[in-house]
Amino acid sequence: MQTPLLETERLILRPLALSDAPAIQRHFDNWNIIRHLAAVVPWPYPADGAETFVRLQLDKITAGEELHHWVLVLKGGDGEAIGNIHFRPRAEGAKGNRGFWLAEPYWGRGLMTEAIIAVNDFAFLTLCLEHFYVSNAATNEASRRVKQKTGAEFVGFIELPHHGGQSTAERWIVQREAWLRGRGAQSQA
């Protein structure tokens, strides 16, 4: 299944494209973002880091790997990518099935929570998954809040080295039944 276009009140989540590399490079080359990411992300971020990353992701998608990768774009904006979300429905391992980042100028506005709600709807209503896992550096309070606001249930700690020096990560499960129950309660409010 191809990555679908998703829309929220303030965002368009569109499939990743090579033309997004310059915006990703500009926003992602930021220690405040990188410090909370797994140590597999290169730092210092190379000048061609975003282009290399985007090409790799697009190659995986073209090869048929089950991967959905969206860039976040503000509705009514200039079309520039301000963050991204990747979702690997069947991935196994400590990092989990979903990852995300948002450009620092857009932090604190609830945009990532809004985007994750749309991705969770896709996971449970379109892909019909029963559950998936997510993780974050234990020191990443903003990522933890997004998970708490979007129906994730904390299941424990795992070891996963991050750039900021921490090696403890939180592991969460997002379950279909709880998600649908929560969505029903939101629509009745």
C-alpha cells in the first residue's frame, strides 16, 4: 500500500519526496532535535544527510518494503516540510514502529499530536493493526507527552543509545481497542 495523503485541521501529511531534502536538511540539522534521537542518526549531521536519508527511504519504498513516510506541511503555508513521521507497520525491535520529529520553530503548538492522531487512525482504521510499539529517549518529555495524548500505554524501559548520552528509552504500546475507545469518547465530548 502506498503512503496516503492525510489531512488534519492544520496540517497536510504527504508522502516524502526527494524535493523535501533541502527543507529537511535545514530543519533537522539541529542539536535540539538530534540529541533525543537514536545514536544511529549521524552527528554532526552531514551536508548531504537529508538527501542521503530521503533517497534511502524512497529506495526502500520502491523496493516494496512496508514503510510509510510522511512529511508535515502547514495548510495555507508555503508547502515546506516542517517535520516527518515514518511508520513501519510490521517492524520489530527496540525502536518500534513509528518515529517522528518536528522543526523547532513549531514546537509547543500541538502539531505533532494532531499529526500522530491521523497516523494512528490510518494504522487502526485502514491497516487494521491490532497494536504497534513506539519508543523515545527517557529524557524526551515532549515525545512522552505526545504518546500520552495519543493513546500510548507505557510498558517499560529498554536500552537504546541516544545522542544526548542517555541509553535508557521508554517503550510504549498503542492498541487498537484502546485507540478506538478513546476516539469514540472524543467524538461524544
